[in-house]
Amino acid sequence: MNWEGISEFVKVAETESFTQAAKKLQISTAQVSRQVSALEQRLNVKLFYRTTRKVSLTEEGRVFYLHCRGVLEGLDEAERAITNLQTRPQGKIKLTAPVTYGEHRILPLVNNFIEEYSELEITAYLSNRQVDLVEEGYDLAIRLGKLNDSTMMAKKLAERVSHLCASPAYLNKYGKPQSLAELENHNCLLGTLDYWFFKESGKERKLRVSGNLRCNSGLSLVDAALKGLGVVQLPDYYVQAYLKSGELVSLLDDHRAANEGVWAVYPNNRYLSPKIRLLIDFLADNL
């Protein structure tokens, strides 16, 4: 449908004046007149009786006005609905995050977010697999470390700190390493990789280490470290509470690897809806 002239026609019908309609619409009287005349020509019908004193609807104009008014009211209602969505988010959000980081950091905040915005329906899928957001229909992913996918948009939410640590019992028995070279003499509890990252002379260094336990579960490695089985390198959310309580001791802090980014990632070909932006900002403010 061609909407040209509709707003002008309705305003003239309501004010019974081209001049008053122009003031309401904040345009010139001549423009209102041109638009209404063009509308009449397009419809091939006379909508108004015009005299020097009065403007009034014809029978056809009255019928057309009743229909147009309903349509414009519907448009106003639609605009209000969108505004309400922006100010009070509703609808669905589908997000993914790494398992442990999601459990420790993301989902507690998502729960707080839902508590504040109860009209939302959030589906969270925790996986260490890098899901295809577009193919699998995700609105948002939380990713850690370096980003490789240049087709995505990203916002940095926080930083992740890795700690090298061991229990007091282990250190009392085997001594505290004073240099990176001394790690060769210690039992290093490994994850999926057989090397750890450090900083040396201002540069990143990848150091190959070894030990008698390898496991792809950070929680299991923490348990092993707490039981005095060896030295472990893990992100802060695994060990922070134990470092604070003294059950683990931080080692070689001067060589601690550079902090890694925590990112909110979303497709760059998708309009970032207000509810997604609100969630991203909420995570950034609270992480």
C-alpha cells in the first residue's frame, strides 16, 4: 500500500483545517494540500468539501477516514509495543558459554538477570565446543582467550587470570619453585595440554611441563592440588577461593601469563536487539 498522504488526510479530517493539520504535523500548509490532492487523484475520489470557511469530509472521505484512523492507531500501538520491548525486554534469548566458566560466572549472573527481567525466556547451553552461532540459532556466545572467528562481532566483558599454585603440604615436602626452570623438578598436574603459559622478560613463553596426572577436568585438577599431589595452573574461578583461604598458595606471580579476554560474541549480520545488548551490558557490569 502507498502510505503517502494518509497522515495528512487524517489530520485534516480531525482538525477540519489544512492550516491546523500543517501545524500539528509541523509541515507547510502547501505540502498538506499537495499530499491530500495527490491522494484524491490516486483514489479517484473527492475526500473533502472545501470552502473558504470550512473543510468537511465527503461521504467517501468519511468512510476512508474511519479505515485510515484504525490503521494509524494500529501503527501507533505497534510503535508503543516496540518501545516497551526496548524499555522492558521480553521474548527469547539463546546463549552458549564454556562449561566451567558458565557454571561459575555466567549462569549465576543470567539468573540475576532473569530475576530482574522475568518476562524473558533464556536458553543457556554450556559446552566447550565452539558452536556455530548462525547455523545453530544462537543469539550470543561467551568465549575465552583469543578470538579466531573474524565473521563475528565481539565485546570484551572481563579478563581471566591464570594462577600457578600448590598446596602448603606439597610445598613443605618438595619446596617452592623460585624460577620457571625449577618447574622441571616438580610434579605438574596437566589438563589437555602438556605446556603452560608464562611471561618472561616481558614476552609470552610457552613452557612444556610434565607430571603423573593428566585430566580434562579443572575441578579434578583442583582436587588433586588440594590433596598435595602437585603444582597446577588454572584460571581464577577454579582457585580463587582456595587462594583466599590459604588452602592453595600462588607461585611465580612475576611470571604470571597475561590476562585473557572474556568476550561476548554475536553474529555481525544480525541486528543486535535491545534485550541482547542489555544482557551483554549486564554481564560486563557484573563480571
